[in-house]
Amino acid sequence: MSARAVGIFFAALLIIRIGNHRIFGKSSAFDIILGIIYGSILSRAITGNAPFWPTVTAAFTLVLLHKMLAAFAYHTNFMSGFIKGRPKALVKNGNLQTEAMRESSVTENDLTEALRITGCGGGLESIESAYLERSGKISIILKKEQDN
């Protein structure tokens, strides 16, 4: 089993290098799903529950599928939203979008936390716009201070 684990490690490393870094570098649902399935398939090869080479081939096929879908999403706007998701506006023009927040399970406390993480002082009133990004992170654009 140890020898199989070493073999799978190097095969997985090679397969990921053939794919691209975004598989584990970003956290969109598109990328997370591949990571879960990829790990599940390769674990079967390590434990011997599946034949070694067909399992490596299946993992390679998934990584190529991921790469192909990412390229397809890059070239088609509609499929990009379906495959990778779209950001959701939580604050527009300084106004909370309560319906979008409810649908996304984002609270005012979550927005305040995002403000603190970005190092910005102030409260919710200092936000011009905020988005729940495809990765699940909240990005914030602050209101510009007006010179009087």
C-alpha cells in the first residue's frame, strides 16, 4: 500500500501539473468538486480498492475535463456563469440588498467582518458596494469621501 501511495502521489502531481494551478488555487464550486472527486478516486488506488492504472487514467480524464470546461467557460459568457458562478451584489449604492443577502445567508455581521478583514474602519454606512464573489469571499468597495 505504501508503494501504491508513492506511485499515486507522483502520478497525481504530474496530472495536476498537466491541468493547471487553479484546480486547488481557487475555491469556486467548480474547483472544489473536482478536488473532492479527484481525492476520492485516487484514494481507491492507494488502498487497492480499484486497479492502479485505470484509476490514474480516470483522475487524468477528470483533470482534462476540468481544464476543457475552464477554457470553454473563458470563451462563452453564458457557460462561464453556469460553470464557475457569478458574483452576487450584497450592497448597491450604499443600500443593503436584503433579498440577496438572505438568499446567500450573509448577515450584516458578515459584512462588518469583511470590512475589518480588509483593514477598513467604519461601519456598514461606509460601504458603496459589496459582492459575494464566486469563491464565497465578500469584496467591498468603500464610499469615496467628499471634500467640502
